[in-house]
Amino acid sequence: MSTFDETEAIYVRELGIDDIAPVYHLGESLFTSDLYRTWDEWEVIGLYNTDPEYCLVAETDGELAGFILGTIITKASWTYGYILWLGVSPKYQRRGVADKLVDKVVARMIEDGARFMLVDTDPTNTSALKFFSRKGFGNTRQHIFLSMNLSKHEYYGRLIDYEHQKAERAGYRRCLRRATPTHPAIRARKADSVANEVILNPLVNESQITEDQSPI
């Protein structure tokens, strides 16, 4: 296991376009699906497009050590700074990376008029709660998130039945198309007048042509 050199510099800078994929993959490893919020690639891309000045990465020796993604919210006469995501690579945890990221983004938000800071985390994430409390965040309020398995909803069942029936109908129509010839069978050549009659009316059976219509 590699050790961390305390004298090694940690640089904090704005997120660049080449950082999007590494940040996404780091977040994917840190923020698992059982958390109360969902991590996906649009979290990085969306904030990079709208709030690049509050999307920062920490690196050391060219390696991604952590990231922070934030935004500014203006409501009435208040301007809020909001930290949405903070992630540190397990290799660099407990090395001051999170402190540097938070301090930098808070300073930027103060410069841009923020007078209040918000951050939220899973109430079971005790290490995050201790960290943010140490950074001066308080007034903890818990949110209750309710969930419902939509696969057990009656409308979901009706929708699945409808899709199955639609697929069966589509398959039946394909079978009919394969079984029905696209063009009438080619018969022995007849006189032009009779041939024209058959071409113009392909549903006319050749046996329906009377003797009077046959060539003399």
C-alpha cells in the first residue's frame, strides 16, 4: 500500500473538460446506489456547464485526489452557496484534501456574494457529518425520503401487458407479410390485352378469363 508524503503539494483548480470522466468514475466508486441521492454523469456535465467556477478538483503529482461540485442559489434577498458533491479518493482521505476543496469553494462563493452555505448528506454518513460540523456547518435538519417500487404499481402491470400485446401484434403482422407473396405469380405469356387485364387486376384468377377474351 502506497503512503502519502505530507510534504507533497495538493493543488486545487477548476474542473477541466478532461477531468469529467475521471471525476465521474471516482464519484461512481464513492457514491453507491444505496445512498439517498443518485450519482450520474450528468451531475458532472451539468454543473461543469452551468457553474464551472464552483466545480474544483484536487490533484497531486498529476493524479486526481478529490473533487467538489457546487452552485449558487439566489432567492429573494438571499444568496446561498450550495455544495452538492464532495468526494475524495480513498488513497488520499484524511490528508486535508476535503479541507482544501471546501475552503476554496467557500472563498469563491463569498466573493460572489453568498452569505449562507448549504450542504446535505446521508444522515447515516457519520464521517461526513463530523467533517462538515468541524468546518462550521450546523443547524442539522433531517429529511425523510419515501420510496415506492413502481414495478408493483397496477398501472405498471397494465403497461407491461399492453407492450406485450403490441409486440405480439407486430409479430403476427410480420408473419402475414412473409406468408403473402409481394407480387402475383408469373404465368405463361398471353396476348397484350389479356396480360394487361391481369396486371391491372392481380386479384383476377386466370381461370376467370373467358374464352371470348382469349386470342383467336
